[in-house]
Amino acid sequence: MTRDLAGYRVLAVHAHPDDESLWTGGALASLAQRGADVTVVTCTLGEEGEVIGETYQELVADHGDQLGGFRIGELREALGHLGVHGIHLGAPGRYRDSGMAGSPAHANPRAFVNNTDRAVEDLVEVLAQYRPHVLITYGPDGGYGHPDHIQAHRISHLAAEQVPVGRILWAVTERAELTAGLAALRTIPAGWRRADDEIASVDGSDVAVDLDDQAYYAKAEAMRAHATQLWLADGRSSHTNPHPADADSAAGLVTFALSNLIAQPLMCREHYQVGSGPAYSSPSACLLEGLER
């Protein structure tokens, strides 16, 4: 692959460890492979997450409350697979996972949702240091309504008002492709279930990134690194989750699930909407199209 994007800088702002891989891993890996300087900003440690597998079950918030520290290691491994750099917003542990809407975790004064002004200040410093051509985050609804995702969207746009960015992109799940991918699942692992209009998605996007084999593999391995959060049904197991799972897709796609065990296809295309900045000439344009190096 040619390194035709050398000199470009991309910043992805994500709420929790694993979001970078799940939402944008293919594009980030592809951009890095082509020479772009790619940095992931992770806003919380994901302390309120659930855990897949028995090994680390009691790290969760209402037991050992050590999950956030453990997920730092998962994140580091995932970023290595993607070939990108990573930093924590402010410092590791400065902002705590706020949990889902209505969660008691919202009451914590360190919860990400309670620290808009400080988080914007921290992100302004990051933007001033890295000067990205493109900033990637979520749309106004956070992709599926998670308060921390919404907060990541909010601070990204507020910080970009102070340090201009060439283009802001929102990672989205495209409905028609998701529907086709779900329909192609011929078998799923025992104990998993099929999606029933439970995966948030949108009709259409402004630009899509087709993942070649190298980017697809990098994304899958990065997702695997987040073993407490994501389960890939490809016959492999790990110390974190010693239970292998298998699935079969007519489309040849890897099948995965979060802790809810809803089977999803790992799509070979990622979709983005333009949140600010110039429009694309075509849905297949490079994410950095039209921006001066």
C-alpha cells in the first residue's frame, strides 16, 4: 500500500475503550496504513462496563471497581493492532464512565457528563497540539443514545469552535447494509440471539470506507483485544473468555456480540456523515479529500 496520506493528521474522539475499534477501527487502520498520523483520544476508562467471561467478572464497578484500569491494557493492545497512537483525555482516569441514561453513575462528580467545561479545555489543548485535518466522533445522538457518546460529540464540536478543524465526521451504522449483514447470518452461537430492531442505524451516509483485507483483519484483532467487552465468534478463546464460539455468515463476515449477546456482523464497510466542513465529491471519496496537507 502506498503511503499517499503522509503529512495528514486524523484525531478520533471516543467515549470508552473499545469504541475506537468497534465504530472506526477499519478507517483508522486504513488511514494509518496509508501514512496518515492517526491519534485516538479516549475520554473515560469504561469503568461502568459489563464483563464477558468468568475470569474478570468481579472487576466491575459494584464489586472490585478495577475494570477501568484493566481496560487500559485492552486499549493499548487494540491500538497496536490498528497501528495508531492513543492518549487519554486530560489524563487516564480524569473522567469516569457515566453509565447508560438513568444510571446512578451519573451522580459521580467525576462522571464525564458532569464535566463539560473541563473536558472542552482538555480537548482544546489536544487540538492545539495535534492540529488534525479531520476529527472523527459520533453524531448528536451518540450513535445509540449513550450519554458519554453524546458528551464526546458535544465537546468535539465545542473544542473545534476554538481550534478549527478541517472536517468533523460522525461514525454511523448504515441501515440497509446492517440489515443485509444480519440476514446473512446463517448460524449463531448457542446462547446468543438474533437482533430484533435493536441496533441503532441510519438511512444512508455521506461517505463510506471500504475495508481491504488488511484493514478488516486489523479491526477484527483490535476488537478481539477488548475481550471483556466484545466476543468474536471465530472459534478462538482467550484467558479472559475461555469459551470459543462459532457462527456462519453467507457474506463471509465475522460475527461478534457485546455483553448483551446480540449477534452482529462485522461489516467490511464503515460509514460516516459530515458534521462540519466541506462535502465529499462522492460517497467513496477519501476521508481527507479536499483538505490541504
